[in-house]
Amino acid sequence: MDLIKIFHEYVSNNYDLNSKLIKEKYEHSIRVYFLMMKLGEELKLPSEDIRLAMIIGLFHDIGRFEQVVRFEKLADRDPFDHGSYGVHILFDEGLIKEFDLSSEDEEIVRNAVFYHNKNKIGEEVNDRGQLFAKMIRDMDKIDIMFVFNTGYKLKYDRLPNEQLLEDFYNGRECDIHYLKGDSDRIIYYLGWLNDLYFKESHLILSQTRYFQRVFNTSPYLTPRKAKRNYMSAFVKGINVQKEYRDCFDNMADVAFENEKVRRI
């Protein structure tokens, strides 16, 4: 059976597609499905592995729909792990059997769905499983840029939290508990993109132009040269933190001069 048909039937039979959040996650899943296909092609994977990647892309957030029903929001700080619940739907409820996969490939799906929203991939996952888990983590992050461009109107409302910036500059995981405003959220989510695993992911990101649009939302990042330098470095996957630091140093100078922001 067609993968999208399986996905559509499961979601429409169990959830209300007229719900704004349900529709948002439905459309996100479809986009990630195609992004996974694109990345598989860029990585020159065999056709059966591209299909496996597309299954993971389409069903990686299958646990999100239940989260919407229970909590009416998508906050990751809720006491609900949508990656783990996605594994429950696929394996405990038996949805995985719709795809006619080998036991090895089923385990790859299990690990990719479970770890797509975790801080890191478990060391127990073998090399082939690591490949697909890294693919979905990359493409999921890239589509977040689309969501920012269409679903969420985030604005730089003040200078971002200093600890958040320091963690970002030094390549450390940014702690979600520092998020107190839109500026913090933008840095937190853009920071995800510093961890893209594949150079092909940087290429796909540059083709979507999602990142450039989000980056250009700042009223403080005025110098076009700074923006161009950062985006060029980002697409190449080099010197990202240095270019970002230069841009935010300038943002801070302008912001404090105009007395439009306050330190946290």
C-alpha cells in the first residue's frame, strides 16, 4: 500500500484533521517524508534504503498527534515523550506491519523514531541504524525552519539569554529551561542546525532558504555583509559559531545603543 495512504488513513481515522495542531503535524510529516527522500538521493542510497528513510520521515512524529489530544499543545516540556509514544503506536499497536519490512529494518525504524527527539542517539545503535537516525534528526530540524516561516511569528524581543548564547557559541547543547522569550527560542532552534550530520543536509537547507528567512527576522542584525558571511559559512558547514558570534556581538551593540533590550 502507498505510504502516504497508510499515514493518511491512520491519522484521519484516529484524529481530527480540522484541528490546527493536528493539521500542522500532518503537513510537517509529509514535508519530512520528501526531505528524507531528497537526502537519501543526495547520499546515493539504494532504492530500498530510500524507501526506508521515507517511512521514517513520514512516521517519525506519529506520537505527536496523541500529544495534541492530551495536552492541546506541542511543548516538549510536557510529561509526554512523543518519540517513545511513536514507537508504541508502530510496534505495540502493530502499524509497522503495514510496511513489510525485515526485522533488521523494523529495528532501524524503532531506533530512528525513538531517538529523533532525544539529546543524542544511543550508543547501542549500530552503524546502519545510526545513519537513518542521523538522517531523520537532520531533516526534522530543517523543516522546523519552514514552520518558523509559516506557523510561528517569532521576533527578536530582547537580547537572548547570555548562558544560552554561551552554550551555543561553544557547541554545547542549549538548555530549554533558559527559554523566556522569542529571542531565546530563535537561538535555541537555530542552534539545532549547528549539529547537522551531513554536508548534504547543509545543501538541502540552502536550497529551501528557510534558514535565511528566519535569520533575517532580527531587527538588530542590520549589516548585510555579516548575514551573508554567516549564511555562506553555515551552508558550507564551517566556522558557524565564529560567524554567529560576530553577528550577535553587532546585534548587542546596536540593541544597547537604542536601549531596546535588557540583559537577563
